[in-house]
Amino acid sequence: MLTAADHPAPTEGTWLAQARWVPSPHHGPRPPGASLDLIVVHSISLPPGEYGGAAIEQLFTGTLDWDAHPYFQRIRGLEVSSHFLIRRDGELVQFVACERRAWHAGVSQWHGRANCNDFSIGVELEGLEGDTFEPAQYDALAELCQTLRARWPTLCAVAGHEHIAPGRKRDPGPGFDWARLIALTGWPTHAFASTAGAAPMPR
């Protein structure tokens, strides 16, 4: 895994030493005066339910072969990114400098503020929407939250994509254990959009 010790940061801005850097072209400037207030948790797998492949990173970097799998035709031409991806084994991958506006939230709103991309950090967990996640992912996410908040004390809330785009998005879904993340971070419960434990998934 390449870290900051192995090569200079790919672009200006904050790139975390504990992450593997895979720079994405899908980002832009935040609005003038925007503060970082929110961490948004997503889930993603490509193709759905398949883990460990290169497709997520290829999607976020604009290099996905749309003809490589039938499902990719449904998202052909999509230009999206997230600041971070946490793999099933807890590996942290960074695509966009934290100061930049990644394209992860879409049409969204948080406490009356629209366009959550403007003021949030997006974190994708490798996983199927509604399914459960691995202990290593919770550990990595909690550590990431602590690292980000140490750098930006204004980060005061954590929400799922489902909370900022209700009715349109459902990730990370009922399989995500919010209570576990709260315990790992030690942050107050009011900082989180949910306090629910993970719901058992039917098999």
C-alpha cells in the first residue's frame, strides 16, 4: 500500500497518510466560505454484491469499462466520486482531497441546507445496501472520523446517504450498526443521524 511516505501528495490539499491514494478527476471547488460540517456514510459494491474487484476505483476515476458487466450499462457515463472508500478488510482509499468537493451526495439536504456535497466529506463502505459490514470497516471508519475531526473541528455530524436523500437513497441501510460506530468514536449520540444497531439480515 502506498502512503504519504512513498510519494508526494497527488494534488494540493489534505491526503491522509494512512490511505492509499487513487486520485479522481471527479471533484470541484467548494463554495466560498463553506465549512466542513458533515460526514456522509455510503455503501457501494460493483457489481452489486461482489467485493474486492477494481470496479469501484475505476468508476470513481472515470476508467470503468462499461461493457465489462451487464450491470454497468445501468450506470454508463456516471461521473461520481467520494473522498474515501473503506474496503471489506478495512483498507482506506482516498480519491479526492478533503478540501475539494467530491461528487457523492447528489440531490440532498441536511438540517435545511441543500447540496450536501458543499459541506461534507463522503465515505463509501464496500458493501451491499442493507447488508452487514465487517468489524475492520467500523474500526477504520471510527479512526477516520477521529482523524478528520482533529483536522476540522467543525465536523459535528455523521449521517447516512439515506438520511440526506430520503426516498431517493437507502444506503448504508439497516445492516449498518450506528450504535457500534458511536461507541467506537466516543462522540455524543446527537452527532449521529441514527443510533440504531444493525438489524439481522435474512439469509
